[in-house]
Amino acid sequence: MTPPPLGRPRNKDGLTFDPALDDTELATARDALARGRWADARRLLAETGDDWDRRGHRLVVLAEGPATAAWAREWQLAEPDSPDAAVLLACATVCRAVGGKEIPEVARAACLTAARMAPADPSPWLGILILAHRTGTDDERVRAFDQVRARHRDHHHAHHLMAACLAEHQTGDRDDPLHEVYDFAAWAAEQAPADSPLAVLPVVAHAERYRVLARAGVEPADPARSGHWATRRARQVMKAAFDWWLEWDVDDGTTAHPRRKVDLNYLAHAKLQENRLAEAAALLTRIGPHATRAPWSYPDRDPRKAFRAARRAALGAA
């Protein structure tokens, strides 16, 4: 029997929780990179060009490999003038710093070096934002986000990260309907083009706020017992996002947004908590095996069990 590809363990329920999502080229390049063959990653990043959302997605997934920093460093030795090698090494160093295996200052310096080599690329600044989310100050997060947005106004991953950062402000003893994360998400959705997946960001903000409140004991640890999705504002947000999905969703791997499955997981999770099972079923069908750990793991749940329970409730199948 052929073993599963590296980095993509499969279980009997078909779920992978693979951050590559449905990008098969990315998964293949990542598996090759794990074996020390960095030429596939080199070719993939060259082909991605200035599709900034796709480039950022691919770099982060490649960077998460435990051996990526070593192989990216070898690539950089072979091609010292390659911006792609520099940014991959920078992102890999960020991942190591987030995991406590590297000094944050070293990771930040690597990102700044990559940024100087490719001034138009938001990806090194995305790396700094990922780092700042875990180890930095509010000012550092805002500065990094502004640098990303100056290069790509609608950067998907950066907006998700800022929503997560802002949701952690002012835990308090209740949810504030005027909390800054809700304002931020509404602003981003309003200023984005009509077909932008940032239309789903208010749903993401709602889930991120629930994560913070539940971990603080303000909301129940079981989202099904929470009224967080039952407020008028929450229902308006979820209806708007679902209507956007009905109008704009594309499942063509060549033109669809590379992180659309992330949005669909957040939206399906919200529809399940809203008890809109038919809508949740439609979303879960489109998600297929591409489950994401967030938000099914919120606040501290087993995402596989939570996702399987969602499929049983909405589809009548595990």
C-alpha cells in the first residue's frame, strides 16, 4: 500500500486539516521540499508571480515545514540574489520563532532583508505581522498590517490576522456590540471590491471574539450553548456573508481565491451555531475534506470531533 504523501495524513473520515487546502501544486512542492528538493518550491513561487494572496498562502504553508529553514538557506546559498529564497527563509524563520525555536529579532531581521530585496511584495510584511501577532506589541501589529495593505489593499491573510489581534482587546465581562474588531471587519468588507472574500470578514471577527470571550469564561466553552450567534447584529452579518457566497463563490481551482476554504469553514461554523442547517449543509458540501482547525477548535475543542459533529447535524453523515 502506498503511504500518504508527507504532510497530508488522511484519516478514515477523509479529513486532512491540511493548511495547503485544495492547492495540489502547493502540497506537492511542500512534500518535495520536506525531502530537500527545493527546485519545486522555486518553480511554484516563480509561477505564482504577483498574485499576492496566493503567494502569501503558498509561502506560509511552505514555511511551516520543520526543515524548510534549512533547505531555504541552501537555496539562498545557491542563489543569493533570489527574492523568493529570501522571503521563504524569512517566513520559515518566523515559524521557528513563533514555535520558540528562534529569537524573534532574528526572524524580524530576515523579513526586513527580504522586504528590501522585493519592495513591492507584501509577503515579508505578512511574516512580520504573523510574528507580531504572537510576540509583538499592538503598535508593531498595526505597522506591519499597514505595510501589507500599502502593497496589497485587500490582503486576505493579513485582514484575518488583524481580526484575531483586535478581538483580543478588552476582554471584559461581556461582549460589546461596538467592539473595535466588529468595526474593523465591517470597514474592510465595505471598502473591498464586490467580489472580494473580505465580505466574510465580519463572520471571522465574530468567531474570533467568541474565542476570546469563551477562553475568559464570559461565554460557554460549547458554542452551541452560547447566544453569541443569536443577536440581531450577528444574524445580519451572517446573512450578508451567506448572500455574498451565493452570488460570488467560484470553485474553479485556477481562478478561485486560494484561501476561500478558510472563509467557508468560518461561515459553515456560524450557520451551524445559528441553527441554519440547510445553509450549513450547502457550505459543508462545498468544503468537502478541506476542514480548517479554526474556528472548529474554538475555544479549546477537538476540531476533528467538532467538524464531524457538524457534518452529522447538517448532512446526517460523519
